[in-house]
Amino acid sequence: MIVAMQDAAAEEHIQSVIERMVELGFAVHRTTGAAQTILAGVGTPQAFDVAEFTVLPGVQDAYRISSPYKLAGRNFRPEGTKIKFANGVVVGGEEVVLMAGPCSVESKEQINLSAKQVAESGCKFLRGGAFKPRSSPYSFQGMGIEGLKIMREAADKNGLLVITEVMEISQIEPMLPYIDVFQIGARNMQNFNLLRELGHVRKACLLKRGIAATIEEVLLSAEYILSGGNYDLMLCERGIRTFETYTRNTMDVSAIPVLKKLTHLPVFGDPSHGVGKRDLVPALALASVAAGADGLLMEMHPNPDKAMSDGAQSLFPEQLNKLNAQLKQLAPIVGRTL
Amino acid sequence: MIVAMQDAAAEEHIQSVIERMVELGFAVHRTTGAAQTILAGVGTPQAFDVAEFTVLPGVQDAYRISSPYKLAGRNFRPEGTKIKFANGVVVGGEEVVLMAGPCSVESKEQINLSAKQVAESGCKFLRGGAFKPRSSPYSFQGMGIEGLKIMREAADKNGLLVITEVMEISQIEPMLPYIDVFQIGARNMQNFNLLRELGHVRKACLLKRGIAATIEEVLLSAEYILSGGNYDLMLCERGIRTFETYTRNTMDVSAIPVLKKLTHLPVFGDPSHGVGKRDLVPALALASVAAGADGLLMEMHPNPDKAMSDGAQSLFPEQLNKLNAQLKQLAPIVGRTL
Amino acid sequence: MIVAMQDAAAEEHIQSVIERMVELGFAVHRTTGAAQTILAGVGTPQAFDVAEFTVLPGVQDAYRISSPYKLAGRNFRPEGTKIKFANGVVVGGEEVVLMAGPCSVESKEQINLSAKQVAESGCKFLRGGAFKPRSSPYSFQGMGIEGLKIMREAADKNGLLVITEVMEISQIEPMLPYIDVFQIGARNMQNFNLLRELGHVRKACLLKRGIAATIEEVLLSAEYILSGGNYDLMLCERGIRTFETYTRNTMDVSAIPVLKKLTHLPVFGDPSHGVGKRDLVPALALASVAAGADGLLMEMHPNPDKAMSDGAQSLFPEQLNKLNAQLKQLAPIVGRTL
Amino acid sequence: MIVAMQDAAAEEHIQSVIERMVELGFAVHRTTGAAQTILAGVGTPQAFDVAEFTVLPGVQDAYRISSPYKLAGRNFRPEGTKIKFANGVVVGGEEVVLMAGPCSVESKEQINLSAKQVAESGCKFLRGGAFKPRSSPYSFQGMGIEGLKIMREAADKNGLLVITEVMEISQIEPMLPYIDVFQIGARNMQNFNLLRELGHVRKACLLKRGIAATIEEVLLSAEYILSGGNYDLMLCERGIRTFETYTRNTMDVSAIPVLKKLTHLPVFGDPSHGVGKRDLVPALALASVAAGADGLLMEMHPNPDKAMSDGAQSLFPEQLNKLNAQLKQLAPIVGRTL
């Protein structure tokens, strides 16, 4: 870490800061300028709070320098993480992997039809939510485990893998038999107890960026899962909250290449939540892959106008078909296949 | 709800929209202008998603109009909610109620000393965290239930009530014997399962605004708790995330009078998380009460420089004393006591 | 416009609102529900402030409904605006038009070399700033009109058109002989006097979105220029300010398809300012075209490490070459040429 | 400045960075850790762009350390700046100074009545806009110099000073005879040419924070004016743009104590623009003074419902009276007078 003292800081204040740095486990190198003294702390204590230094007397500013995540950093696995699934699908390799399906599993008919359409369009994963606690207590709340069972069947019949959201630790165990990937939603990105548990599970996870989370915070949350020993982890950009209200969120497409640079983990884009309106989804899906995404997570519904949730952002089946055909052409331009 | 059709929208599109509105339970009144048709939906269906209309053909925009929360609305209890505690303290009445204590319960000595100082400064509640899942997996994670026991003792010895954060449903039951108020942290503001459970508990709650939550979303989350039958609920502004990085968050002081207008629930300010630096906390504490807060939640530590978490934003005991003396003078100017 | 009255609003308050609406030129249609009264104002007064209604007694909320821009709206010219330049280049047609060059014109050698490289890479416009008032008063401030002269020569020698930023009304006249497009920077997006003047000029303009401007505000600013009679106008997304600090700004790629839907004006992306780091620029350039951009504005410098401004976000010439080759392949996938 | 190299950065990359630092005028001190090398640059080159280093090979991150403003920094004048006006009013001293008046000067009657009410309520300055370029080209655009003349007369009759907004360099000269303070609006906070001109004027200025400006950027803009020799400068927080839409902007009350700490310049709050709704203005006015503001700038109108601009956020005269009475009581609690 680095502590920059104020111009003409008192020597006793400088000494107090040095003392505290040593206490935390740093070796301190001091640089004394004409006006300003700079203290460089060498070494990597497990955990410390850089903010603590900013309020010490005589301190102008303090910088962490070493990144607070280690396992998630690109250096840890420079060649990139590849996640291999039973049916041969590989995430993080050359292929751009597509995941699609309805926001909620609503019925056997709906999920079967969805699975068929999703498979026909060229996607490899069926998505669909079973637990849907919504922002209004008066809205549809999901089919629960029953929903997962019928989704698994629908996926198997169509050669698809299953990704679905886990909301609580108590759901992990009962979900295990039915799914291939645990999706961790934006609201749970900093539910650290849940992350820690998922670190101990032998099942892939996809971690969504929180609506107000910085890229560094996404990587810190990833670190929680990795530090438990679960390396089959994907990240997903799905829009952040800004002042712009025309779109549901502002999809931070640049987060995709930034994450590809900072981490070895595969990075997905979720244009459905990113923009929230179906007519804009294809543009953002194409943009995400053009920007380097390893895959996409998209909402599609056999009949979006009757969807029980998120209908406005669900693609019609024929839109998904057309989009996937475009993505197939786009992939080679950025050195990928589909 | 209101649907504004595009200029010169086709009659068939207008009819489709009307049909869907009727299907949801609205009575529809149509206004036909020279260029534009406006559809007013009268009635209040339990749950509907206004976004669904924005993607229908011919629609320009759609507005919900009726607020999606009912029990939390000011109209429901125009005189305001008063929460009465065993020792006679009333939240939401004339008195501005102060809550203070360390970020984390660290030891018996620390919490005893904290409680003594908090009580002497004129606060009525002792705060302190027992479960501390932190953004880095390598940081101190809290003392758990053991911490609550010693906090309860420390509070009782000093005539204080106890407020502490609940992170998960499974913690509710074991926490009940030791606490007076369940604090729901910013990260859990939309953990709807947790909110629903807390709605069934006979214990007061304080719900913090999420870092990226709109005021309306805070009220929707409050509705979850109220709809379970628990009306002893306080809200708390604690800073939102913006582009400004000098402060930890941007404390939205205006949310305090806005919430006082929109809801009958008592509204607190948390200047410690709001600004994140102790030298700025008193200014924001004063500002919050000047703006109409029913109380404050503040971090104080007997020795902030050695705090195991959030030291940078914890007040020194003498700062808290001085601040509370100022608050005592300020309260009558805005029609309150302290 | 629509005014939603509060539940059980007093009849006198309803009457006051109706009176004020009529005064502004609206015909008012009243819908009386069981609890709530809704007032629909039909007609389109030139200018009114919808906020004025939100503070009237008994009002719950008020909505504008009709869009405040007319000339900029898609309906005004559904087929889209095409801007034709002297050398045959058309913006807003099938072709994706590329503009590149250094942040600042620094010297004859630098701008000549830049122009050569820009032309060779397949771009049609040379960009470069002559007036550079910077956020620090101690930084390089640009070469002024002298810079424009040498940029014009460099462009002509290489068959390029010239785009450069105008900062003040007094610069318009002297700039006219040397340029093809006036660029209006993000900071001037709401400099309405400047916009009004540019509306009277017979020269194309490119209006950049302000760092904190909503899409609607961009269109309102466009309306200023259009209402003066200048229809040769392009818009440009160049990043908005959010809480994320890894990138210089957050490039709102979704604004591109949104603008294409809402307006007939050509829409550009500026990935250089959007992300601020050269290694991320190609990803965002590709994403912008994939999302439907009519063109790109990019910073390139013959020797970025020695650039007098914005070196960090300027591409190396060979990066621009490689990128343009990729863009050429990408264009047909989204129905464009290059 | 500090440059932190990546773990195991190549020696040639380290040498390139050192070379570039030396070239800019830094003396470089090198700290070599087990994994990471840190380079501390000592000295203060006039202008350099820290971002340029972040894209050099082998660099992890770069930090400026020394603040980019000098004249605006607290150290430059630790005792604080006091601005003395002809009639004895002092801004930046013990007294909290109140400024109020209509958004726009609309007529002789309106401004005379306003001035009378403003003076009676205890304010020292009359505010009012003469040039009003609005976001819609179809709105009222102000009375111009004629408006200033009648405002000056109205102010003089009531013993008030005059503050009004300057929008362009060409307005400075004609405005000089009629005003006491040039207000620089949020949209012009980074109009550096205008700032430079105002630096050469012998008249006080009040600089408003831009809607998306960081606190550091406000101080950099202040530096422009100070570096021209004009030290009679006040700053003003007036709300920033965030995701919250209930209020017009989010008033960053914490910016007031932060600015008081970082700079010697007087700091004002503008609650009218901060919240945009008159019923919330008094709460934010009180909060601003409680947080340490040296004064307030407020909109008041003799008849807000008929105001030609910003009526929704203009106080009624009796509201201003009541508020000022509260402020008078509040001032001594924070060590001020009124």
C-alpha cells in the first residue's frame, strides 16, 4: 500500500502511520520530497482496510495498490478457465455459448415448448426461474422445486443443460439433482454466506454483477466462491443502475473486455436485464459478443405477452432464431465459433 | 394506469391494449385527441407489470399511477407510526432517538465500554454487529450469537435497547432473546424471503435503503414486512452509490423528508455509512435531524483506530458527546425533543 | 398531459388543476374512479413545465405524455436523415462512416502523418481539436485557428473530410472555411445559445451526449439545432458518468439502438471517450457498430505515448488498421457496408 | 505521483516508466518488493496526465497523489476566504448569508415585490435570472439586460445586493454595472474560457457544481478563476444527478463539509435546485446550514404558481419567512450567526 502524507505533515504523524503499517505486516519504504512524504508498504497482509489510514492525522490519501483478490486475478491462470459439462459443452473455450429461456417456469407446457425452441435456435442451456421473490409482495412468486423438475425433463428431452437461480443456502441441496449451473442473481452478489456455501459445492456457478457493484466488487465476490475450492465459475454483466431511465438498466458493455483482462473466468452478457425491452435485446446481444463475451444469457418466451414475469424483455422465438443466426456470423470476426 | 398511444396509432393496436387492460381487471376510459389516444385504466389489480405495455405495438408510454405500495403509504396511517419499547422509549414520536455503538462486537471489554459511553452520551440504543460477512473473504467475520449475548448484558447494565443486523432467516430465531430491533442491512433490502419472515415476527425492524434503491423500492420492501403483519418498522437512509468517490457513499439527505411525506413509518439517518469518514459524520448527523429524521444510527468505538471493522467512520466517544449536545439544541428548532 | 389526483382529492383541488390545464391550452377529459380522479389534457401547448403540477394541492403525479421534441422525433422523417458531403460520402445511409485522428492538432508533421494513417486505414473523416480548454488551467490549450489550417491541408492531401470541435459562438465564423463538420462537445450539449447559432449555419454538426444527459435531453438539444433550420445533424454516444471508475466513463451502448428508434438522425459512437483506455477501444468500437451505429469517432495518434492530450485512449495506427478490417467484416452482418 | 508495476513486471518496462517520469520532471524513488515494484515520483510538474501511465506495458495502476489544484486548496489560506461587499455584508465570516429571489426576472412589478419580500425575510442578496436559455427551445428565454436594470433598482430600493447568472463571455461587460456577484451555472462549470475571463474581472463570483461533477472537478474549475487573480469566489452545491428520480437532483449535502475541509473558499447550498419541489426546500435549507454552509441560494416567487420558470421549486414568501426564522435559531448551534 501507499500512504501520501499531507504537505509538511508533522514527523510524529508520519511515525504513527509507519507504526500502524508495520503492525499490519508491511515493510515500509519512506520517500521524503521537498514538501511531501510518501510511505510505500511492501508485503501483502491478508486483510486490511485502506480507509482506516485516510482519517489518521497528517494523511492526505492512501492507496491499496495490491489487488484485494488473488484467485480471481488473470495472473492466477493466464490461459483462462474452461468449464466442461457432461454433454461436451465447454464454456470459456473458443465457442460462444448461448443460454436462453423464460424468466419463470410457469407450467409443463410452457417449459417444454420453450426448451424445444431454445434448442432449435442453437442454444446450449435452458434458463428459467423457479424461485421468484418479486419486488411487489403481490406478484407471482414461482413454482419452486416442482418447477425445476419439469425444467430438467424439458432440458433433457432437448439435449440442453440447465441454469437457474439459487436464492438461499437452504435451496442448494434440493436443487442439486436438477441443475447444471447455479445462477447467483444480482441482488445476491454480496450475499457472502451464500457465496461461501457455493464455494464448497461441486457444481458450476454463474455470478451476476450487482446493479450497483463495481468491477472490483464482482471480482471480490468471485474470490469468495473460488476460495472455497469451486473454480467452475462464470461472471455475467447484466446492467447497472444509472440516471438513464429509458432502459431498465444501463448495460455496461465495456465491463466485458475489462473483466476478460482482469480475470481468467469466463464472462457472459445478459442483454435482457441489461436493457429490459425486447426490441433492444438483439442489438445488445450482438454488442456483447462483439466486445468479447464468452456467452449470452437471454430471456425468451413462447408467448411473451402472456408471460407471468419479465414479458417485456423476453424475445419471441423467431427473434431468438434470427439473432442466433447473426451471432453465428459474428463469432469468427472476433476469433470465436458458434 | 395510463397508456399513451403513439400519434396516429392503428385502431387494432388500440383495441389490443384495451383488451389486455380489461383482462388485468381495469375499467378503461378512452380519450381521443387530434393526434393521440390516451387510455386511462381505473381500478387496482393486485399485481401487474407496467413495462409489459411499453413494448406493445402502437404504445408510446405507460404509467402505473396508483402507487404499488398500500400499507406503507402515508394515507394508511396519516398520524404516523409510533413504536413503543419496553423501557418507555418511543420511536416516531416527538423525541429524536439516537442509536450508537461499534460496527462489530469484538470483545466483552469493548462492548461494555462502548455501552457505557453510548449511554452517557444520551443515546437510547446500543448498536453492534455479530455477523459480519465482509466483501473480502479474508477479513474478520464477527463473533456470532456469543457476541449478541455480551451485547445484551452490556446494554442491560446501561439501560439501553439493542439493535443489530440479521443476515439470514436461520438467524432470526436464535437472535430473538437478545435483541430489541432487527436491522436489515442495505444488501438485504431486496432479500424478499427474509423480509417476509420478518413480517411474521413480533419484534421491531429497521430497514436500510439499498445502495442503489430508489425511494419507491424502499417502500415496496417495507410493504413486504407490513403485509406479514409486523407494523413496528423503521426506515433508514444510509447513502447511495453515485459517481462521487470522496465520500464512501452519497448520503441522500433529501430522502428523509421525502419518506416522511410518502409514508407513516419513522425515518432514520445513518451518517456513518452515509459518508464513511468520521470527521464528516457530525455534519451529516446534524443535517439529518434538521431535515426531519426521527432518529440516528451512528458508529462509535472506544478506540476507533484499533477497530476490527469500519474504524474510519467510527466516532471517538468525545465526538459523540459533543454531537449529541448539539443535537439536543437542534431538535426544538424542528419541533422535536431530545 | 396526464394529472393523477391523490385518492380522495378535494373537488376544489381538482377544479384548480383543471383550470390551470385549460389556461395552458389543454382540453381536459376527466376520469373519475372509485378512489382516484385522472385528468387527461389533450392538445399540445408550445411549452409548459410538468413539474409545476406536481406541487399543486391534491396532485399525486403528473406526466407529460407528448414528447417535448418534434423535429427530432422519428416520425418527422421515418426514412432517416442522410447527410451528403462534397466528396460523395453519405452519413446515415448504408455505409458505416469512420472518423479518426488525434485528440489535439499538435504540429504540421503530426497532423500530416495522422491524416495519412487515418486515410490508409479506411476512415473518411479526420478529427482533431484546435481549441482545448482543459480541466486543469496548467495544461496544453490547443493551437487555435492555425491548427485548423494545417488540419485542412492534411485532410485535403489525403481525401479526407474534417470534423473538429467548436466551443463558442465567436469561433463559428472563423472556423467555417476549414471544416466539414462542427463537433459539439459533451460539455456544450446544453449550451443553448451555441446550439441556436449552429442551427442557422449551413454546415453539418455532430452533437455529443453530455456526461450526465438523458437520451431525452440529447433529443431536446438536437431540437434546438433543427429548429433553426439545420438538419444536417448527427448524434454521438460517448460515455456517461456512473459509479464505475475502472473506465473513464461508462459507454452506454444501448443508447445507440434507442436513439435509432426515437430519432431519424444518424447516430455515432465514440469508444475512445467511452472507455478512456486504448486496449479497450476496439471492443467498444465493434460493439457500437454491432448495436447499429451509423459511424464511429475514434482517437488515433501516430505516437500516443507522446500525445499532448488523451494519449491513454488514442489507438496506435496499426490498431486502427486491424480494427477497421474487423469492422469491414462486421458491417454486413447488421445490414451495412463499409 | 506513484506508479505501481504489475507483479513480476519486466525490468525494461520498469525502466521505460522511470524514463517517462523523469522526462516529465519527477525525481523517481524505487521500492522493490518480493513481487511488486513501486515507483514514487517526487516533484510537481505543472501538468501531466496520470492516465497516460495506466496504459504503459507492465503498469498495474498510477496515482497522482499531489492534488491538481493549488490556489483553491485549504493550505493556501488556512484561515478561510472572506468576501466583503460594499454595504458591509461579509461572506465567509461568522454570518450565514442568505440569497433569494425568483428564477427569472419577469417584470418590474414582479421583481420589485420579490425584492421587498426577500429583504423583509432577512436575506442579503436578491437573485434572479435575466438570460434563460432553457432545455426546450420553445420556453421563455429571459428579459436580458433590461431585466438586470430593473433588478438592480429593486435591490437598491431594498438594501439588497444582486447575484445573477452569466452565460457567456460577451455578457460579462454589459452586466458589470448592475450586479454584485456573477453566478456561474452548473452547465458552465467546465466552460473554461468563461472561467478564465471571470478570473480577470474585479467582481465576486459564485461557481455552482456541475450536475455530474466530482468535488475535485469543482476545485479544478475554481482554480481557473483563482489563477486569473480573482479570489472573491464562492462555491455552491446544488444537487447531482443520480438514479433517484423523485427529487429533481440528489442534493449532496456532504459536499458542503467536504469542501469546507478541502478549500478556503466559502461554500453555499442551493436547496431549490437540489430537490426541485418547494415543500422539500426548507428541510434541505436547514440541513445545509447544519452541515456547515456559509450561505444559501434559494428561489422564491411572489406567486410561484404563475412563475414563468421553476415555479415548482420556488418558495412562497411566507415559507421563506418561516424558514429564515428557523435558520436564525439554527446558526448559533453550529457556531454561526444570522
